[in-house]
Amino acid sequence: MNESYNWGTFTGIVIEFIAFWPQQIPRKVTLECFIAAFETLRYARCESEEFEDGFEKVAILVDPNTTKPTCAARQLTSGLWTSKLGHTFDREHDLRGVCGEIYGTVGAVMKRELPSFF
């Protein structure tokens, strides 16, 4: 997750860029499909959104009424999160600070171990 979108055009959501979606995962805007897509990138579900040294975390925000994903965020080493928050550049933010009417609530937090170079 960086300067590109990770899902394409779906019913009800128009996104102009298609950067990545695993072929083996159905192209559906569901929390289950998004979790499965991140699992192909070595992420696993975790309970805590707190920063953990040696891990990269992502959070999938969902509409609380439908549980459809609305946004995804990646945790930075500062403990803050970054995400698109629309069609602009990535923005740094507190994860819970973006929860609400537009982006919904945290549906899942996932993490993967960062590679060790030493």
C-alpha cells in the first residue's frame, strides 16, 4: 500500500486506478475478500492496532451497516497510520480519528513480519 489503489471498479464504487488484486480472490467488495487479498501478501489477522516493532500493520475500515470496506490504512513506524482518504495523496492520521460517517469503523487489523536484514 502506497501511492496506488488496491481495488478497481466495483458496483457502487468508481475508482479510476487498478493496481493490484490477486487473481485467486473474488473481486468483491467484502471484508472477507479484502482479508483474503491481504493474506496473499503474508498478512494475518491480529487483535491490536498498537505499533509492534518488526511488523507492518494494515487496517481495513468498513461501513458499520453493511461491513463493506471503505478504506484501508497502513501503520507507519511513528505509530500513526497512512491512507488515501479519497483520491488524493496519502495522509497521516490517527486510526480512530478517521472512523465515523464517511470511512466507518475498523473491520479488521492485520500484520506481517518485516524482513530481517541482519
